[in-house]
Amino acid sequence: MFLLLSVCVCALLLGAHTQSQDRAALWRGNDRSGRCQYTFTVPSPSEASCPQAAGGGPEMESLKARLGLLEVLVSRLTGGGDTGGPPRGGAAGEAARSQPGLQEALNRAVGERNLLQGEKERLEREVQGLQRRVEEMRRETEKLRNKPCPPQAPLVPPSPPRQDSRPAGGSNPMSHLMGRPNRQQGDTSSLRDTAWQYGGTPGFQELKAEVTEVPAPDGPEDNTGCGELLSVGEPVIHRKADTIAGKYGVWMQDPEAQAGSPYGSKMLWRIDTVGSEIRQLFGYEDMEQLSKGFPSKVLLLPEAVESTGSTLYRGSLYYQRRRSRTIIRYDLASESIAARRDLPHAGFHGQYPYSWGGYTDIDLAVDEQGLWAVYSTNKVKGAIVISKLDPHSLEVKKSWETSIRKVAVANSFIICGRLYTVASYSSPNTTINYTYDTEKSQGKAVAIPFKNKFRYNSMIDYNPAQRRLMSWDNFHIVSYSVRLGGGQPAN
């Protein structure tokens, strides 16, 4: 009986299981947080249908979860922000949380790019402006080069007695002009600056300048003796520099060229002093070659030059070595250093410059009496010191202390043992305001008119052979005639 009852129960259970297996269903899907969820469903034997929930059931919840994941992925790919959907978890939630950092980095990169673009546009505008200025300067240069010289008034022919007393061979200063009737206006090939020609014939424009600008003396004038400076003529322009390196510099001519020197007495030399390593010395055969800008010799100095205080004397270049108080004598014939010596206690490299600057602490000069140095020391607290130097050994032979501060004047030069200082380097109409006589050891104030035509005069030196001042005024190489009063013969 028990066995029969057991078989019946098993049959009922097996039948119920088989019927339930045909009607039951297992469903798997993600919930709202993205986690996997299993659902087992069995149909109701008594209800054909049941009312649906407002949310739509498990299938709708699964669809919403999948749509949320798709929104996260699309937002990440397109760089968009949060879409306001349901909370996200897992990889989708991590991507959503990283979105603000990515957006901030993108905004920062875009801002930097915009700044760089603005800077690039500004630099391009500056380059265009500089190109326009260069083009304007080039056109102005061409215009000046092509501009003919203004017509000159006819010269008065010399009187017959003067012609009769003229030496044979046509030594009259006007002979080369009178013999060229077909010379075209603007042709300056035969013109020479009277101040730079040893025994040569002066040109038309320079003769006219001497007649109109230099007052005639009351009596016969001795051009070989020394005297006090009375007046300075108008600046005569010889050349304008082509590049920024020629804004300031020094140009020289040896007043006592040696007979055995490989360079003639008409040789001119130039140093452009813009830069930190100045070593090039340019040589020109005469004034015409200098005006054309064609050097015939270029020497490379063994030591760098400091500023515009160099000078030439008896076949040697004298200059201050860069960043030191050392004076160097460079022999032009052997192209080597012949002597060097420290100038005792002299300030250098900006300690006691002229008012225009340029590290002009030591200024070398030559006059009828020899080689000089103009500088200052700590002992005199910036006042000008004048020292007479031995041209061979550079030894200081004698020194004088003045009462005028070096930084208070624009420049200086020495004529016949007298120091003269210029008040301003930039004023177009300034004065020579002070002189010191080394023979009498006395200084005094003066007021001799002087012109800085181009308003940045960085070098003024006297040439005793030519009786002219040589100057460098804001890219322009110029010279001035001088008139001296009666005095003692030159030493």
C-alpha cells in the first residue's frame, strides 16, 4: 500500500513539474544601475492579464538602461555634457564623471590657441610695419642718390695779376674745373674735399663753403702756427652708413703718415662701433673711395675695440681694449700689436663716459703736440683728466686735472694743447662750452657755436694736418673746418 501511494505522488509531482516547465519563463536584464538581474515568471492559471505598471515592466526598464549607456557613449564621443538621464554606474558612470575635467582641458587648450593666434597676428603686423619702414628708407636713399646737386653760382675768374703769378703746370685751384666745359650737373667725379687732399686741387662746392662760411681774417693768416679756437664751420657730409652698424663709429686719417708705410698719406680708416665684438678696421685709398663705400683694405684687430675713442698717429692705430683700461698701439704696416699699457686708475666700460654714453670712458686724441688721453678717475670724482702719452711706449708723461665733469659734456677734442668740450650731442645748435690750456694749467668757459646736424654726435676728433674736425653724427660721416687765432708756432 505504501509503495502504491509513493508511485502516485511521484506521478503527480512529475506531471505538475512538466506542466509548470511548459508555462514558466526565465528573463535576464540590467537594472537601472546597470547591474545584471535574473527574473523567473510563471503565468497565472486564473488571470488572463494583469494591469501594467506605470513604468512599463522589466522590458521597458532594460530598454531605458541600455538607452542610458548609449547616451553616455554618444556624449563622450561628441564632447557633450550630461543629458540629464538616470544615474549611471560602472564604466558609463566613470565616463560621465570624467566629462567636466575633459571639457575644462579642452577649454584651456582652446584659450591658449587663441592667445597664440593673437600674438602671431601682432608679430605679423610688426613685421609688416618694419618692412614698410625699410622700403621707405630704401626709396629715400635712392631718391637722395639720384638727386642732382643744386646749381652753383658762377665763380669769379681770377684777376690777371693772379694769373700771371700762377706757377706753371696749372696749380690754380680752379684749373681742373675751368678745363671741363662739358661737365654735366650732378657729376662730382672730380670733386674732392679740400681738407683731405695733400697738395691736391680743391673742388667747387668745398671752395664755395670756405669762402661763404669761414670769415676772412683781417690780416695775413699763418696756417702753420697754433692758436686758440675762434670758430667752427658748417658740417660737410662725406658719407651716410648703410646699416644699423654705422649708427655711431670713428673715422680717422694719419696726420703724420710715415714715409715707409704701405699706405699713402690720403688713406682713411673707419671703425663701426655698434656691437659687442668690434674688431674690423676698414681702409679707403682716398675721400672719393670713402664716399662711395668701397674699402681697399680690411684689417682684423687682435683685440676688440671699446667705443669711439680710437685715433691714428705715425703709422699706428691707438685704441682702448674692450672692457679694460688697457691702451693698445697697433702697427698698421706689420698688422700686429706694437705696445700695450694700462692707463693708471682710469675708469672704463661705463664708469665715466661722455653724456651720450657708448662706454666712452677713454678718449684718445692727436694734435700738433702729439698723443693725448682724455678720461677720469675715482680720485677726481668724475672730473676730466688730460694725460700726455708717449706715442711709442704709451707711458704717461704728464697729467692735468680739470674742474669740469666728464659726464656733463657730450664730447671733447684737443687743438694745440688745449682741450675743448661740446655741450650737447643731440641739440642741432649747441656750443663748445669749455676749454683747458695745458700750457697754463687753466680752464675757462667759452661759447663757440657748434652744430649737430643729425642730432646724435658720437665722435669728434681734430686732425692737425688738415686743420679740420672729424665727426660721426647719427650714421653720417662729417667734417668741420676750424679757424684759429694767432699764437705760437706748432711744436
